Amino acid sequence: MRNIWTICAKELRSYFVSPIAYLLLTMFALIFGFFFWNALGYFVIEGMEMQMRGQTFPMNINEQIIRPLLSNASVVGLFFIPMITMRLFAEEKRSGTIELLATSPVRDIEVILGKWLAALILYACLLFFTALNFAFLFHYGKPDWKPLAVGYLGLLLQAGTLLALGTFISTLTKNQIIAGAATFGVCLLLWVLEWTSGYESATWAQVLSYLSVITHFESFAKGVIQAKDVVFYLTGIFLGLFFTARSMESLRWRS
Amino acid sequence: MIIVKDVTKRYARATAVDHVSFSVTKGQIVGFLGPNGAGKTTTMRILTCFLSPTSGTASVAGFDVLEQPFEVKKRIGYLPETPPLYPEMETAEYLRFVGKLKGLSGAELERRIDYVCDRCFIGDVKNKLLGKLSKGYRQRVGLAQAIIHNPDVLILDEPTAGLDPKQINETRDLIKGLAGDHTIILSTHILPEVEQTCEQVIIINKGKLVATDSVRNLQARTRGDESLLLEVAARDGQLDALTAQQKLEAVAGVSRVLCTEHKDASLLFEVQSQKGQLVRGDLARAVVAFGWDLYELRSAAKSLEEVFLQLTGSAAPVEAEKNPAIELPS
């Protein structure tokens, strides 16, 4: 347990002493800020138009701003995850520091969990900037906080899955760019798999759609926790970290 | 302390280590010698549990590297060929990280950091980024991280590679100073290093064990008859090489004399004694009796280099033929 934290602290430190963390935070804050600004703009215009026409449909901040924005955040996150995970093991393999980790009295799984946790914490820091935006909604309106909290839980679970896969891919190569590109490909694929359900209802399409990470996020965005979605993400995290452990073990036999 | 039994490591295309067995007793410094690509690093990686052997067993301090790697890892300090440093960390911070990984904490950890900084002469770069350190400092920080948890066994892969002569001497002294409490295996392809630092030597070539013995025995084993170097000069400066050679050959116990070099005023001879004969005293007396000056008389013990070449069966390194890549227009 202590070792996990030692590794995690070291990883977090190297994110934050290098420009990586700041670059990612800045880009994410900018992009999400833009989404937020647009979503708010539509909401305000729509509200005004309704008043002018004398209609009094109920306007809902949760439904009309928070929910679509959470979905946006989950997609934007897909693009940032490869940049977070690509260095985790590839860099250690390239510089030879993996020899230090592998010959220290630390279990492989502790190293893996430490690194994955650090990546998750960095992702949580990105999400913090979305919370800054949402804080305005709470200041000027009265949105329900519970669906938002569920949304964040979903975002973290989804990111946990993709980060675990990214960590695994990072153990396969010495080259960060290869690790990053491959992770990006996988993230993108796991997103667009959902599109099959749009035109096809055969079993294979349902299976593909089920495998998409986005499908399982939708209920979280609505503020609903469904067991099947939680199980999906937890399974994803477990599998990703399991493969990472196997891959790390195979280093002892291969290289 | 270290027992390697019949260890083989095969990669996809090559066998790096081929049925190697040896053992090292506690407190020894052992030199692990071989040309580049002989399998030194692979053997060390097996001992540190970084790689698994294809077959055979190895144990450190009584713990098998395959069965109880965790126990083995606790007891070894390892300096890989390139020191495993994180360029974005400062020296003290890095040592703190490694110390924690090795199970140290609190005041004990801080005490050990101060100790290894002192021991490895890196106190003055404690707050510098590792990425900015010179090669010599990087190597010493690497050594410091290997000894931070005071391990029973130290495994050092080419600890003096890339250092300047002064740093090499300091590092050798440092390693010698660590012996006794620690059992040390160090690999190198620099032979004088083994002669100067180690008590025991293990020679491997192309993955196979060639010899394992004490440095002194190894020299003696390949020596045979005593061979002496002799430099003499005549008072008047007139000394004929041939007559001098004949005169020396007449000395009791001498089997062969060879004039190796003419200098301005002196002659250099290589004198081979008959088996089991000690001729040094007789030779000195004879030279004086002939009326010559004795400039030098010493035993030409074979350097480990010759021993090594003899054992590995490879010829002395020949300088590559000069083959200019760009031909100048004539």
C-alpha cells in the first residue's frame, strides 16, 4: 500500500514538474470553457425566445446544460487520455529506469496501481476545471447537484477504464509516440463503436454498441447509476490492469 | 552468498548465457570479466530478478531468484549499465524515492541518504537535477542508490564505464571500501580494474564460463616458467648484443635469452628460466661480474590481459585496417 503511494507520488510529481500537466490542464480548460460558453449561450437565447413568444415550457439547467456538457467532457477526455498514459511505462523502458522498479522489493501490481492512480488523479484535476464552470450555474441558478455528482462518478469510471488500457499499451513499447498513437486509436474506436446501433439492430451491432465506452456513460450523464454500467467500467479497469501486469511479467522472459 | 547453477538464458535468436555455474562467498569482491556481448549483463539481470533464466537455478543469500524474488530483491543493490536515474528529479529526492522503494522510512531514510551522499561524494549535488549532472556524478548517484538500503549483495554492471581516470580511482576505492560488509560482483571489460579491485575473477566468453579463480592463481596458472626482464649497459658504452646474450645464457638455470630492444647505451633482454629455477639472484651477480651496469631486473608476470586472451582463445586485438571512407582527389 505504501509502495503504491510512493510510486503514485513520483508519477504525479513528474507530471507537474514537466510542462505535461500544465499543457493538458490549459488545453482542457480552454476547450471545455468554450463548450460551456456555447451551451450557456444557447440556453440564454432559448430562454429569451420563449419569454417573447409567451411560452412557459419549463427550462432545466440539469437537462439542458449539465447533461450535454458532461457528455462533451467525456468525449474531450478521450483525446487527453493517450497523452496522460503514453509515458507511464514507455519512458521507463526507454531510459532504463524500469530496471530500478523491477529489481526493487516492490510488487509489479503496486507499480501498476501507483501509475494508474497518478494518471487518474491527473484526469481528476482536468475535471476540476469543469467544476469551476459549473460553479457559475450554482451561483446564478439552482441546478440539482446529485445528477452532477453521478456524472462525475461516471467520468472517473470511464477514464479509469481507458487509462488502464493506455497503461497496458504503454508497457508494450519503448516509444512514447507509438504508445500514444495506439492508445488514441483504441480510445477513438471504443467511442465510435456506439454508432452501429444507429442503423442496425442485429445482435452484432448491439454487442459492438455495448462495448463502446460512451454507451455506458449516457445513463451517468442523466444522473442514473445502473449496475450494468458500473460493472462494465470496473471490468474494463480490471482487465486493463490485469493485462498490464501480465505484460510486465512477460518482460522478464522476453527482453 | 551467491550460487549460480547451470543457468542458461536463451533469447529468440541467440543464447546469451550457456550453462554457467559459479558461486561467490560472503564478503568477496568478484570481477565478472568478458568482452562485450559475453553475457555479463544478462547474468547480472538474472541475479537481480530482472530476467528469468531459461533453465538452471540461481540463489542469492539462500533465496531462489525464481521462487522468492521478493526476498532476493530486498538483499541486493543493483547498478545497471546505465544508472536508472529520473532526469526531472533532484539527487536527494531521487535517493529518497529509491530508499522508500527499498523499504526505508523516516529518520532512518534521512540518515542513509546523508551517509550515501557522503560515501559517494555527491553531497555537493544534492539539490541538483539529475538530468543536469555530468557522467561521473550520474554514475556515483547510481552507486549511491544501489547501497542506500545497505544490501548484503551489490551487483554493479560496469561501474567505472565512462569515468575519467581520477573518478575511476575514486570509484574503485569506494568499491573496495564497501567490501567486507557487502558481497560485490562487478562486471567490466577493463582488465587492470579486476587486478586492482577484485580478489576473485569469473571469466565468461560467448555465454560460456571460461575460468573462475582467484586473480593470483589465474596469473600463476598460465605463467609456467619464470620470465624476467633485464636491462643492462656496459661502462664504456660498447656492448655487443650477441656476446652479451651468449654470456647470459651461460648463467646457471637460464634456458633462453632474447634481446628485445637496443637502446642508446643499454640492452634489454627477456630471460626465461628453466622450470622451477629461481635465477634472479644469479643473474644479478653475473651481470655485475661481467662488469656491466644493472639498470633493471624484474619479473615479467603476465598481465591479466594476456591470461584473458589465452583463456578466451581470441587473438590480441588488431587495429582495424585504415580504410578512409572518403578518398581525396589526387
